[in-house]
Amino acid sequence: MPALVCNTSPLLYLGRIRQTHLLSALFAPVYVPESVAIELDAGRLIRPDTIDPRDLDWVTRVPITPALLAGLPPNRLGAGERGAIAFGLTQPGCIVGLDDRQARVLAQQLGLAVVGTVGILVSAKRANLIRAARPLLDAVREQGFRINPELYAEALKLAGEEDTSPNR
């Protein structure tokens, strides 16, 4: 299994639909930068049910030093995204878990493989870890995760579940 360094968004949304176990089933090890844990701490001030990666025994928390961040080109990304990308650059073959478009583009420009929440759910379906991707995609959308209609339709196609609704 490939390693994953995970940003806030996949942990947050998979946590909200109680599917974080998919990360440990698909990736090993799973790294979480301290900056991501801090972002999730802030989220718990608004929603106490926000996941705490410190409670997951399969997560390896990693410190992100200023020296590590100094290797990144100038950008306007958040601390969690910068930390995930910077750490990903130190781990050959590591996949970076990012949902933000700007962060994904930067990571790919730097030669990193990227997967987001939607890709994780599709991979879980393909690995027979879940029965269907559609209900979980709908669940993350209900929790505030934005998926454009084209991506939603493509995800269903990749998961072997055709989209039958024109308004998705």
C-alpha cells in the first residue's frame, strides 16, 4: 500500500461521515502534519464532533519545520496544505491527500501524486471496502463538501455507478 500524507479536508469530511477507516485500509502509513491537527482543533471549537487525528492509532503525526516549508515556492495555501505538500516531497512515492484545487495544482507541479476525498471514496469502492460510492458522496455533500456535477458524474462512472440524475 502507498503512503499518504493527509491534509485537513479528507480527514474532516471522512470523519463527518464516519469513514476515516478507509484511509488506513487504502494507505500505510498515513501521515498527518501537526498543522493539520491544529486546523482540526480549531474546527472542534465550532463543531465538537470534528475528528481528532490524535485519537487514530494508525495515524503518524509529523512535525513541519520552517526549513521544510522553505523548500516550497511562494503560495497562498493554508498551513495544513503547505505542510502536507512539504512533507510529501520528503517521502518518495507518498501520495498527498488534498481537495483544494490550488493545492492540488501546486502539488502536481512539484511532481506529487494527489488524491482527494472523492478519489478516496472511488478507490474504496474499487477495493470493495464499501458497497457503493454514491451514498457516501451524497453524505459528504450534505456535510458541506462541494463537488461539481462533472466530478460527481465522473466519480460515479469510475466507481461503476452511473449517474441517473441530470441535476446532480
